[in-house]
Amino acid sequence: GMEYFSKCYFLKNLNCLCFHYNNISDKGMEYFSKCDFLKNLTELYLDKNNISDEGMEYFSKCNFLKKITNLNLFCNKISDKGMEYISKCDFLKNLTELELCS
């Protein structure tokens, strides 16, 4: 699914993206990290998607997400290593809401 989504350039005006319960996984996050057409996103919901530290490493390369204010990573498999990747994401400086409950 994410492989095809990563080619949906016509979504360049999207500002909210909800991928609740989609089992995106780390491989999907690899594709997501190439979706630079999503530069207008302000809200991103990736809860319950089986994303682990490897997926967070890909996420940390999403420099196009500079406008993100709300990020939901609820119920994934993110450990301290994944949090380390998140903590180094300078593009998240505009966050006003972050959900990381496991």
C-alpha cells in the first residue's frame, strides 16, 4: 500500500493524514520517507501501525514535514532507540501535540 501511496503526487495540498490501524510497518515508513510532496502536512496520525525503531529511523529523514504540529504514534513498537531518532528530528520544532503512548 505505502509503495503506491508514495507515488500519489496529486496529494500535494493535503494537510491532515490519518493512517489509523493500517499495519504500515517499517517497510511502509521507508516509502513514506520519500513522500516529499506531503510538505503541507500539519497533522499526521500513524497510530497502531506496527512501526518500530527501524521505521522511526526512516521517519527521521522526513525533512519535508516542517509544518507538522500534531503527531500521533500511539501503540507502535517504539523503544528508546526510536525515541532517540525522534529527538533528533529538527523538522518537528513546530509540534504542539505529540502522542507516544504504547
